[in-house]
Amino acid sequence: MGADDAITLAALRRAVAARLKAGGIDAADTEARLIVGAASGLDPTGLLAHGSEAATPRTQAGAEDLLARRLAGEPVARLIGRREFWSLDFALSPDTLVPRPDTETVVEAALALVADRAATLRVLDLGTGSGAILAALLTELPNAFGIGVDLSAGAARAACDNLARLGLADRSAVAVGHWGGALSGGFDLLVSNPPYIPTGDLAGLDTEVRVHDPALALDGGQDGLDAYRAIARQAGGLLTSGGILVVELGIGQEPAVAQLLREAGLTVAGPARADLAGIPRALAARKP
């Protein structure tokens, strides 16, 4: 796939897909469309409509660069700087995780426990990152107001920008802080996808995560539970009576996190909700 070769956009996409497949990339066809789309400046519809047109040398060179980075382990979402979550489009930054489908389970679990989606609710997202969970909830709860908090100033800026771009600026605020320590409470719903990887396991993570995701959003301390301890300590003071807490879990963490929440005086609302792979992923609790 040389930049001087005459090749159509459709043929370029097929060539990229073939090399991705040869490199062991599962979603090769989808990622090829994203890579060629990013290189050409075309969205998927435009790429399809203009598939018979010649790829410019600049597009070929751009696709080659992105392909090389992908084969070296950089996630495609990092390559294009965007990721879809809950059918919403989010811009990424080096300070945010790439929103993952597993995390949509947190949104599903929270919405399942909200008795009236039209109610005036206050939502708090601790460790908001790109703002994905908060934005998803605000789109489903039209009269809710949400606050996102992140320890990283860069992540907070990314969340603020994403919320504004999605038309949610007037129903949200973003702050830099250590969990909810600076807030006075009164929240009906508290959600979090905290760092939960044990420190000793970070070196063994896949390249896509270990190299390209921020360590601050991954490192959960020696046993992976440091963030849950902080959230459990603060939850009682942050939630209203009957308020809901939903946290994302790492694999095998449900018993330990449930115990932390019970010790903090919360009532665990049944078993954790499983993600599409059947892994317990979203644990909910209520303040009595």
C-alpha cells in the first residue's frame, strides 16, 4: 500500500482491513473504515458514497501512519480521538479512559433503579473522565442536573467540553477534586467507574490499556479497592435518604465491594448487574 499507487478509497479500506486481520485485530473491517475515514476526512456515509474515487497520496500516507500505530497496539479510538458510548459521541484526551461498552452496564443499572425518569434529580459522577456516564444519564433523565468530579484537571476539561458539545452544559458542572470530599451532599444518584486494577497487575495489562490509558484512572491500589473505600466512606454524606449508588466492578470484586458498602451503612440492592460477557459489572446500593 504505497502512497504513489493508484487506489480507490474502497480498495484502500480493504487493504487496511486485510492487514489488520493479519495482525490479529478482531474488528478489522470496522476499524479499517474508521482509519480510512480519519485519513480522508470522511464519515462512514461519505466513505461509502465516495468509495470509487481515488485515494489521494495524502490519504494513503495518513492511513499508513494510522495503521502502523494500530498494529503497534494503539487503540483505534485513540487514533481518531473519539469513541461512541450510549449512542453519544465523545472526544478523548490523554487524561481519560476510552469509554467501553462494559461501562454502559452502570448506566443501565442506575436507570433501572430510578422510579421516575422525569423527576428533578441530582446526579454525581465520581471519576467522571470523559463525562460518558454522566452524559448518558442526563440524556435519559431530562430534568436531572449532574456534577462530574475528577482528580485530573485534563479529564475534567475533557468532560466539560463533551457535556457542552452534547448540549448538556446548562444541566451539568464539572469540578476537579478527590472524589466527593469537597461536596456537601444532597444527591439522588451517585455513579462511578473508579480505578480498580491492583497496582501489581498494571504491568500485565494489554498494551492498549497499559500504554495508552492514564495510570491515574487504572491504579486501584495494592488490592484494587482503594477507590471503593473512599467512595463508601463518603456515600452516606453525599446521598439523600433512599439515594442510589452504582459503581463499576473489576472481575471478582463484587463480594469485597459489597462488604465495604454494607459496612458504610448502605443496603446492597441484590447481585451486581452483569455485562454482555456475563461478568458482574455494576453493583448498586441505597442509603436507607
